[in-house]
Amino acid sequence: MTEPEIAVRPATTADAESIARLYEELHDAEWHGRPPFPIAVEAFLDEVRTALAGSGVRVLVAVIGAEVVGTARVELASRPYGPIAEIRRVVVARAWRRRGIATRLMAAAEDTALALGTGNLRLTVVSSNDGARRFYAGLGYEEFAVRYRKRTARRATDGRGARAGSE
Ligand SMILES: CC(C)(COP(=O)(O)OP(=O)(O)OC[C@H]1O[C@@H](n2cnc3c(N)ncnc32)[C@H](O)[C@@H]1OP(=O)(O)O)[C@@H](O)C(=O)NCCC(=O)NCCS
């Protein structure tokens, strides 16, 4: 069987719904299919549209023909020591995993960061996401920090104090 042709390109607004569905899959993956709270796909759609409109933000998609099968995002941030690129929202559709698609997306994300002016790359993975951790380690990413969270019982002014997400 011949392998399908995979291409990675910048996302357009026409890809927004497909990307939002992939973000839903990512949300499930981070919580092992049992998210403590569901997020409506519309919320992810808002996130994608905001990202597509953002300066210093580049959204990439992996496509096979007309089908969007993966995505990744590069966000440029300035630090006192210079710019860094956060690689975020890396996800490949379940049916297409272990075919090198995320590897292609990461190569494109790194090229994108360089084109934005930095080779200083960062990303965050939920500690329990062993598959993703192995994936990034295989690409040469090293652990350098630990993120903490706390769900305070006090209510935030927007009423969402007890619903800290994975990020
Ligand atoms: C993590 C993820 C993006 C990897 O995508 P992918 O397209 O399957 O990755 P690749 O095929 O490029 O994998 C390259 C190599 O990484 C390693 N790897 C990838 N996924 C792995 C897994 N689940 N467990 C162990 N190693 C893994 C393997 O060494 C793999 O090579 P191999 O298939 O020849 O063994 C994908 O599993 C995914 O979308 N997961 C859900 C979302 C998520 O967790 N995203 C990361 C959060 S930041």
C-alpha cells in the first residue's frame, strides 16, 4: 500500500473548525479521555480564530488531500534575554498517529520559529502524558522546569476558580 501524501502548511480561516476538533482531542488526551469538565467545541473555535488573527502567532496544519489531520501552533514571546517561541497545541488525529505527522509538524514549527527570529523553543506537556513526553524527548527536547497548579476553594470573580485546566 502506498503511503498517503502528507503536507504541512500555514492554516487559514477555512481550517478553523477542523483545528477546533483536534483541540477537543488534545483536551481529552491530556485527561486520558476523562476530562473533569467538558469544553464546547465553540470555545476551541474561538481560540483558533483568535490565534489565526494574532500577530506573532502561526498556526500550522498537516493535511492529506483536503483533510486536516494534525496541527501545531508557534507563539512568539519576548523575554528580557531575547525572543522565545512557544510551540503549543500539537495534535494529530487519532486515526493518523504513528506515521510521522507530528514529527513533520514539529520540523515546520521549528522552521517557523526561526523565520520569526528565534531558535529558542519551549513547550509544555502534562506530566502524565507519557506518549507526548517520549515524542518530544525523541526530538531532542529536554525537561527544564516543573509547572505547579492549585485549585483554590475560593471563588474567582468569574466563578471559575475551582476549574483550573491543564495549562
Ligand atoms: C503526541 C502526538 C502529537 C504524536 O503524534 P504522531 O504523529 O503520532 O507522532 P510521530 O508519528 O511523529 O511520532 C514520532 C516518534 O515519537 C514517538 N512517539 C510518538 N507518539 C508516541 C506514544 N504515544 N508513545 C510513545 N512514543 C511515541 C515514537 O518514537 C515515534 O516513532 P515511531 O512511531 O517510529 O515509534 C499524538 O500522539 C497526539 O496527537 N496525541 C494527543 C495530543 C497530545 O498529547 N499532544 C501533545 C500535547 S502538548
